[in-house]
Amino acid sequence: MPVDAFLFDKDGTLFDFAATWNGWAAQVLETLAKGDQEVLAAMAGVISYDLERRAFNPDSLVIAGSNDEVAEVLAPFVAEMEVEELAVFLAQSAAEAELAPAVPLAEFLDGLLARGKVLGVMTNDAEVSAKSQLQRAGVLDRFAFVAGCDSGHGAKPDPDPLLAFCKAAGVPPERTAMVGDSLHDLEAGAAAGMRRIGVLTGMALREDLAPHADIVLPDIGHIPAWIDR
């Protein structure tokens, strides 16, 4: 059965996860810690961030968790902000992060649009961050649907935001592919009855994704060849 619509995760899928977020996280943690090294170490611990390597560990909540979940685990160490304030701070900071696209996005997305595909983005980041980043990457207008964890559809691995895309796109789940770099993406895709494409531009390894995916590709740039096959 052909795939008529593609729903992309954002971090680790459209944008290379490590290249985009490792350095950003170091700056955010240092800002929140305000020079207190014990607080810095504690915050790094709860999000499984290696301060020496300035990199997330593969088991980090940040990789697939929602912006709200990250705010909740960091909030006990940030006395001057309530959880809601911290979530807004994280979203606004993420919206300005230096982006590392996994492939030249405009060319790639235009190729799919030329084939008549409907495109969307569903991320567990905040919607404002997602739209800001896609706008700065020059590709926001390629997507018929952009949702975050706070858009009212829920968050992955719940299938509801994926089904909201199908409804908006007018394409049934069985003719839609969820494209992502994490188990949350693929589990949500399975629950929604979608095809599932794993990519290796996040933190997960091929052996992590393969049991849950129809295909695992090095990056999204390999999707056109997969369609042709």
C-alpha cells in the first residue's frame, strides 16, 4: 500500500539531535544553576547529561520526553521558577537553539511535495519551539500540520496526536508513515496503525529501533529511494 503522508518527529529526525541539543543543554543548565556546581551536577543527573562530554546519554528523558516532563524534573533545583514558568523558559530557549538539519531540508521536503505527499511534524517539544525552528530553517510552509506536546492532542507515545495529523491531512493511518528516531515515535506509530520509519540521526541504535520499525534508514534523505523501492 502506498504512503501518501509522512509525519516527522523533529529532534533527531529533521534535525540531528546531538549536533543541535548537546551544546544548548550545557548553556541552559549553566544558566539555571547560577554558578552552583552542586545544583548543576544534580540537574545534569536527573536528565542524564554528561557534563564532561557535554552530551546527553542515550537514556536521557530529554531525547523522547515532552518539554513539560523535562521542566518537572528540573524544577526542584530552580527555586525562582514554578514548573510552568520553567517550561516556558525551556520552550523559548529551545526556539532559539542553533539548528543542525539532518539533510538539506528544503530540497528534501520539496521532493516529497512534488510526489504529492502530505507532510506534518509532531514533536514532544513545545509547539512554539517547533514552529520557530522550522521557520528559521526556512521550511515551516512545507508542513500542513505542526503539533507539539502542548497543542491539545497529547504527546507521544500516545497515538492521538498522530491520528490528529491523519484527520487534518485527510489520509488514513494505514497510508501514513511516522518517521522518527526514538521508540516513542515508533510505538506511537504502531498504536496509530501507521507505517513506521526509524532514522539514526538521534541517540538510538539500529538494533534499538529495528524491532519496532518497518525500515530503519541512516537519515530522512533515504526516504525517496525507499518510496521508489
